[in-house]
Amino acid sequence: MLDNMPRGTICIEDIEMGMVRYLRKVITDEDIEKFAQVSTDRNPVHLDDEYAQDTIFEGRIAHGMLTAGLISAVIGEQLPGHGTIYMSQSLKFLAPVRPGDLVLAEVEVTDIVIDKRRVKLDCRCIVNGKKVLVGEAMVMAPSRKFD
């Protein structure tokens, strides 16, 4: 995994509009198998090559929530990072992610409410320059005053 910044915490007092953090990860067969095991989602479109060939995807795809989990990783590890509390997340899946794809997961600060410690984040995942997932998250960021 390649992150653009070290993992840790950015407190609400230090968050700025337009801040962006990201990570890149190649989705592997092992990732898909582990996600299926943990989530108990064993849909054959994710696990069975022969079955998946006969679907609209014409091959296996990663679980959408596996891809979305990369957004969670950026939020929980980088922006705002450790101590962040997820409040809401919207997601729109635009294209499949396949085993071997390099996913760029990015979050960008679009609104800050300092007194409530709220941060709104634009979220996106990109494969080969194409958006495969978009959404918006609302989180409560840690504060030097309270945490």
C-alpha cells in the first residue's frame, strides 16, 4: 500500500479546506477471498471465474465494499486519522474493480464545522484514471481540546 502521508492524526484545529489524502492498493485474489470470508459474502461473481464469465462483468470482480473499505482506511489512518468517528457515508459504484487493479482511494475536505468537530469529505476511488466509486463522508475529527 502506498500512502501520500504518514499514518496518525490530524486534529480538527489543523484541518483545512481542500486537504487531500490518498492511498494506492492493488486488489489481489487473496484480498477478495479474505473479504468474502470476513463478510460472509460468497457471491460467485467474486470467487468463481467460470460463473463470473457469464455475467454482465464478463469476469470476476472485487466486492464493492472491499473497494469502499479503502476510503475508510484513508479516513481512519490519515485524514483525519486515528480517533476519527464515522458519522455517515454515501457511495455510488460506477464501475467494477477486478483482481489486479491498482485502486487510488482519495478523500478531500469540502466542509469543516469546527465547533462540532465535523468534517465533510468528498470520497473517490479511481482505476486507470477512471472513477469506479464516488461518495461523501461526514466524520467527527479528534480535537486537541477534548481527546
